[in-house]
Amino acid sequence: ASPIALAAAARSVALSTDSAIEHKQRVLAGLVAENRLGELVARRAWPGVGVTEGTERQAGVDFRWRAEVIATPHPGLRRVEIHVSDTTDPTHELRRLVGVLSREF
């Protein structure tokens, strides 16, 4: 086999591995986002407008999450955006989940 073909094969394997790792991180980050929103729904929470942040571990991988609660024109609804990123690179957003909480009167 030629050195060029071997280099191309090695690069292909490296890219496939990186892609598989990224996919795993995105799936796990989705679980983190769903956990954050699910906790608010389960507690029937009515969070104040603002931002909270934290970390969560899924399958041995640490993730950073940020939950942003935003007022809506309807006084009984709040928009919640959950952003999940890699703890080593907080600018690399792996998953974003948007939901709406309703206030029970």
C-alpha cells in the first residue's frame, strides 16, 4: 500500500472516531437538557426570570448546563431555554432545548 493511501485511511478513521465521540456527546447532552426541563415540570416549579447554571454527569461525562427563564407576553407562561455544552469548551454548545412552563393558579 502506498504511503498516501495509508495516510488517507488513517485520516478517515480519525474523522470517524471524532464523529462518533461528537454524536455520543450530543446524545448525552440531550439527556442533560431533558433532565433540567423535566425537573422543573415534575416539581411544578415557577422559576423566576433569569439564568441558572450548573454541571451534570451523564455516563461518566461531565456537561455544563445553563437554563435561561424568559418572561412571555402571557403572565401564566414562561419560556425556558436549556443550553448544554462541553465542560472543556463552554462555547461549544452540544444541545439546546426550549420549553414552556405554565403556572398553575
